[in-house]
Amino acid sequence: AQTVTQSQPEMSVQEAETVTLSCTYDTSENNYYLFWYKQPPSRQMILVIRQEAYKQQNATENRFSVNFQKAAKSFSLKISDSQLGDTAMYFCAFMKGRAAGNKLTFGGGTRVLVKP
Amino acid sequence: NAGVTQTPKFQVLKTGQSMTLQCAQDMNHNSMYWYRQDPGMGLRLIYYSASEGTTDKGEVPNGYNVSRLNKREFSLRLESAAPSQTSVYFCASSQTGADIQYFGAGTRLSVL
């Protein structure tokens, strides 16, 4: 079974600065997908970024980028130029393959507080 | 676009009562999922339906049943609610062969 670990329960960052969230995972699979989801106080789960394991290039979405280290099974999220709206819980998640009904396995989350 | 719609948004039950959480998606997705989120934790899979007519257990299925009513709708039933089932429940859907799941807004359930 896959496991996902987020070792930082909470982080704070000043507005406009950069913060990096850690995520490690354990799997014996070779084909898989990794995700970062954002959960603001509204509770809605919002996809931030996704990474395909077979791609060496790190994914980027505007101010969000990842550092994917496949050998180390590490998948960190960097938020640049932090904004107040980035305040939320962030969850790292793993999915094996792309078959029908493939499930997400989530980490425990990191709470990010952006301070003005 | 509605996406994934869950009803109700909030519910309070007494121990032993039953209820059904409803989920519907309008994206013509084949796969649907039910997760629960306990305080301070990530989501855990309860049940999923890879396609219409099939359902399978996830990580924490005990105390729950599901029905894939049609391609659009996937319901979660608590037959005899227990305080341990106090949680926030999320429904999600995805297209076959796709990796992205789309989530509903969640149902906050309290069992007293």
C-alpha cells in the first residue's frame, strides 16, 4: 500500500515571500501521479498542481512549482510571492496509474498561514 | 457549471439513526468516490465506483453502504450512525483513464 507523509503540520510566511512544503511517499509502482490540493476555509478541495512520474520536468502553475525527486520519493511544493488567498490547508496526494477507479492517497496536510 | 454536487451540506444525527448522503456529477464521468476527512487529517477513501454498476471498498468502508444509482449519481448510506462517523464527507468523480478527480463541497456530519 502507498503512504504519503507531510512532516510539517503548520507553516507561516509573510506576504510576497516564498514557502516550501514537504511531501514524501512510499510506493513500489513505477507509473503514478502526484498532486497538491489546496483546501481553504470554504472546505472545497482545489487542485493546485499535478506531476506525472514518468516526466522528469518539474510541473509549474503560475506561482506554484514542484520539486519532484523520483529516486528520493520526494515531492515538495513551492509557493512564490505568497498571497493572503494562499492561506489554506495543503494536501499532497498519490495516485497509482490511470485505470478506472484509481484512488487518491492523501497525506495528513500542512496548514499554511500567509501573514500581511 | 455545477460539477459535483453534494446534499445536504450539514447534518446532525443521533446515534443509531440512518441517513443517505447524495452525490451527483454532470461531467459524464465514469468513476465516482466517497472520502471522509477527520479533523487534522487528509481524506480517506470509503468506497468507490469505477464505472456504472460496480462498487468497491476503499480504506475505511465499515459502517457504510453505497449505491451507484446511474452514471450521474453515487450515494453513501449510514445504516446506524455512530459518533465515530462524525466527519466531513467528500464525493469526487473522474473520467476513465484520467488522473484528475473533481470534488464536491463536502457534507459536514455530526453524530451525537
